[in-house]
Amino acid sequence: MPTVLILNGPNLGRLGSREPEIYGSATLADITAACQDLGAELGLGVDLRQTDDEAELIGWVHEAAELRLPVVINPAAFTHYSYALRDALAMRTAPLVEVHLSNPAARESFRHTSVVSAVADGTVAGFGVESYLLALRAIAQLLSA
Ligand code: DQA
């Protein structure tokens, strides 16, 4: 069973209490459980990780490239400025979907740029926890194509 890495960047460990009017009330543990349930349905293993550290996140992206693992990534604020993360993701060897809980295009102008989108197969944004589930379905589709 292929394993999907679901990587989460800074401040996403605070979901549940972090600006719930924007990000909702689900915690990262809730998102993990929902992704694991859907993964089981789709025949995909799920390995969900979160870090506030750019270097650690990039290390996981390198690991995914070496092991040919598909990735769903919510880069959080790194989305908007981390060329280092973008360059790491560009080395991918398997499907890659960018995901956001909120819709950055409808928020502050600094969130309108994603330096990551151009190296992803696609982006899902604005649907809360459902964004992650749609992204997992997209990965399943890309793996079966
Ligand atoms: C986010 C959107 C980003 O702009 C923000 O910095 C985040 C979360 C989202 O999931 O909506 O931390 O990636």
C-alpha cells in the first residue's frame, strides 16, 4: 500500500485554538484521523507530520523524493516566501498536491502569492479539513493514472 506524506508547516500544530474563525475548530489530530480513514478507503497509508522548522520540513521533502512518496503539503506561511522549500519540492519524484484550509486568494495580499504552486500538480484551498481529503483523492487519482 503506497504511503502518502501529509506535511504541515508552521503554526498548524495550533489548529483548534488558532484563529478558529479562519481555520475552523478541527485540531491536527482530527485532520490526521480523517485522512487516515479516507486513506484506508482509498488503499493509501497516511503519514501526517507537522513542524514549525523550515529545515525539518525540507528534510521531509528530500526523504519523500528519495523514497518516491507522494506528498500533500500545507506549507502554511512558507507558501508565500520560502524559495528553499519550493526548490526542494521541485525535486519531487511522485505526485504533489498543495493544500490550504483557508482560501489565501481571498485574504491579505501577501497571501496571494504561492511560490510552491508552480511545482505542484495542483492546489486545493478554502474547504477546511475537506481540502486535505480532496487532496488525498487527487493523489489517489494521480497514482492510478
Ligand atoms: C494556510 C494559509 C497561509 O496563508 C497561512 O500562513 C497558514 C495556513 C491555510 O491552510 O489556510 O498558516 O496555509
